[in-house]
Amino acid sequence: MDSILSEKHRVVRRSVRRFSERELRPIAKEIDHEARFPWEVVEKMGRLGYFGIQVPKELGGADLDSLSYAIIIEEISRVCASLGLCVTVHNSVAVYPILAFGSEEQKAEWVPPLARGEKIGAFCLTEPNAGSDATGIESTAIKDGNSYVVNANKVFVTNGGVADTCLIFVQTNPGADRKEMSVVVAERGTTGFVVGDLEDLCGMRANPVSSIRLYDCRVPLKNLLGQEGQGLRIGLTALDTGRIGIAAQSAGIGQGALEEALGYARQRRQFGVPIEKHQAIQSMIAEMATLVDASKLMTYRAAALRDKGKPFSQESAMAKLFASEASSKITDMAVQIHGGYGYSKLYPVERYYRDARVTRIYEGTSEIHRMVIARGLMK
């Protein structure tokens, strides 16, 4: 796979892989079991530029391209998908919308600490009655003097338990067209800003997913991102980029599961030989490897189109759909190759299996992506 990448991208992969093996692999099982966000490692990641991958250098970022971004997410997720999720959500749907739609003053205020990892960002769209139908949000932001008075109940917020800078999707003109939502940026510590309990989830357990509620929270008018009524455009633009990250994360999970299955098949003996000698095992490994490579290629294509300034919405949807579905198949086969041990927490494949499942749900379910792709083709 690396043969199709430039030397620059191969260097990025080697660098992130070294870091992940040294810093993340030793703690991946522990932080999953404890559902603990590893601040001690996150601070190191911040110094390496992982929280400002595509942020311009003048704002404190690494100023890398989209393909490098995909490779970084892939390599982190290959070892610890929870932190891969943290990094991709932070970069793609928290920092990027500020870069794309924020004023110069907003970018100068919010982006540098986010790019350095000193603050963590979150994308707050989902509500109890608004999931796949984003226009169903009930949160409001009503002007009062030089502030918006915001009331919101956001659920399943990735990074929510540690987020400092939150993009809150609201209705600034309740009763108008539901599509005319807006985005305000609210910061932890503001009066009325409440972080709910952490969700006890099946997978991605080291990512602090929580609800975020705002009760008569006064947010300055200057914290409006873009213009009133522009929220849907902001959200869809961010999610196009975010889907590249989730596709890369899914490919990384698949790669990690494949490597674990290969290692186990070489050392596990049945019927007098390593099980890698059995055709049934070889068939599963061949299918796993093919799915991993296809996931990477589709992800890299979407990233390359974005780097060239070409339309990539359809390709990012296809990559996210394929890679997330593939990761579930790959991890399922990895568990099967391990047999009973695959169902035990003694081996990493059960964690990969749990982590893979949610990639088919967040940042657009597989069903929504099929609709997006079909509509794009019918145009």
C-alpha cells in the first residue's frame, strides 16, 4: 500500500506508527477497561501537532494535507481507536469549521489553543429527537442585547467530557424553516454550561462521550460562526471532511485486527500445524486483507480529491460507508480466527470488534450514506 504514497506520506506513517506503538499500545487495553481519557498521552500528541493537523502554521498547526490527516488517524486507530476518534472529531468537525467559516478574529482566538491540544473541540448536533434528521433540533439561541441566550440539550457528544470549545447547533429563529439553523461557539466554564455524565458505551470507551446541556447560557453575539441560518451548510461541509477521518479510522481498526489475526494464526496450532496452514483460515485472512486495502484506497482517493480542491462529497461518503462496513466484517473474522480466545478480553480483537461497530453509526449511519450516494448519482 505504501508504494502508492509519496515519501512525505511514508515518513508521516512511520512517525505516527512509532509514537502509537510506544505510547498507545501499552495503555490501550487499560484505558478501554477503565473508560479513562489518557491526558498524559494526549498532551504529548498535542506537542506533535496531532490536534492541528491541517491548521496553518501561523495559527499553531502542522499545516499538513488531507492525505497526511487520513494516515495519522489510520495509524492511531490501528492501535487505539478511541484516541483516533478524539483526534479526527477534534480536527474535522470542530477546528475545520472555524477555519472555513470563522472570522479572522474568531480564528485567532479559538484555533491556536485547539491546534496545540491545550483545548479539545466538540461538534454538538445530535439531540434526543434529532439524529439522522439534523433539522429536527430543538435547541434555541435567542438574541438578548449583545448575547444569545442558549438553551440546548445535546447528547452523544464525542469528546464531550473533556471538550472546552463546543460548536452548538441551534435555531436562532424558532418557527422559521427548520433548515435555517445556526452555529454558536460555547466554551466550558460559561454560566449555564453543564457537562452530563459520561456514557457507558460498548466500544470507544476511552473517549469521554457525554451530553452537554446549556441552560439560559449567555453566549456573546460575536460567537456566532458564519451567519444566522448557515448552520446546515456548516454542518454538511464539516461532515464531508469528517467522513474521511471516520473512513481512515475504520481502515486503521481493520488493519490492527488483521495484524492480530495473522500473529495468532502463526502461533496457534491445531491438528498438528499452525492454523495459518488451514485453507479456511487462509480464506478469511485473504478477505480481510482485501477489505483493508480497499478501505484505504477509497479513503486516500477522497483525501486526494480534497487536496486538489475537487468535489469529494460523494467519494467521502462512499469511503465512510465501505470502510465502516468492512471494519465490522474484518473484526468479526479476526474474532473467529481466535476462536474462544477471540471472545476473551485477554486478546485485543474483542476490543477491535466492539470499536468497529459504532463506525457504522456516527457521522452518518450506513443507511444515510447509501441515500446520500444514491441521490448524488441520480443528479
